[in-house]
Amino acid sequence: MSTDERRLAALEAARSGDPAALDYLLRLCQPDVRRYAQRNCFISDVDDAVQEALLIVSRKYTSVRAVAAFSGWLFSVVRRECRRLGRKALHFDPYNEEAVDRWLASHDNTSLRQELVDALESLPADYRDILLLRDFEELTIGEIAARTGASASATKSRLHRARTLAREYLLA
């Protein structure tokens, strides 16, 4: 039996309420979680990311709808923890509203306009186009998807990424 098959069997048993199966599942996942964290985290955050990811798995493993989706979900949890720990280590959070408010208060309208133009120009063309279509032309996601030829989910993803990049540029 392969590791994936053992992992899926342990997940099924854990979902049926077997605490020993959950313990076995976490022990099976730990080496993969550690390898993935070593590739995606700062070296000083690897242990914390592994511990947090396994804690999240132990609490939320029942939320995985399809057993086959477990591995993808597991690596998403690790990636999210690596990013969270990285933002904490760098003291940078692009969603920190207090930093945004301080930044806005330190600029007048003219400099804000210029900073926004510079931020938009710094974006790759496909991100810039989607951001302009949504936030300036106020098109819906469906309209943007039809205009660009991308799927609605790709459009949402690109819009989110464009906003994140623009925000990082403005707050950096």
C-alpha cells in the first residue's frame, strides 16, 4: 500500500471517529508537510508552519469534501501558514488597514493620483487591464471574462492578484 493510499485510509477512519487514525494520519503527513514548508517558508518558520498546519489539519480534516482532495487541501494549509508567518516576520501585511489609513493621511490628492498611476503602470498588462475594467469601468466579473476571453474564476484570481500587487506597491 502506497503512502497516499495509507493516508486516505487513515483519513477515512479518522472521519468515522477513530482518534488513533487521526494520530496516524498526522504522523503520515508530517514528512510531506515539512518538505513542503522547507520549500515555501523562511527557514526560521519551518517548524512553526509544520506545527500550525498539523494543528489545523487535526481540527478541520472533516471539512475536506472529497478524500481525493485531501493532499491539495493539506498543501494549501501549509502554503497559507508559510505566507502568514512570512508577513509576520517581515512586519508587512498588505491588508493592514491602519497602515493604509496612515499612508492616505500622509498624501494630498495630487500625490495620491500620481502614486496610483505609478502603481497601475507597475502592474503587468493583463492585471492592469482587469483592474481598470473592474474598478474604473465598473464591469462585472462576467463582463470582464467575456471581454478578455478568460474564465470567471481566472478573472477573479487576476483581479485579486492585481489589487494585492497595487496595494503592495503603494504601501511599500
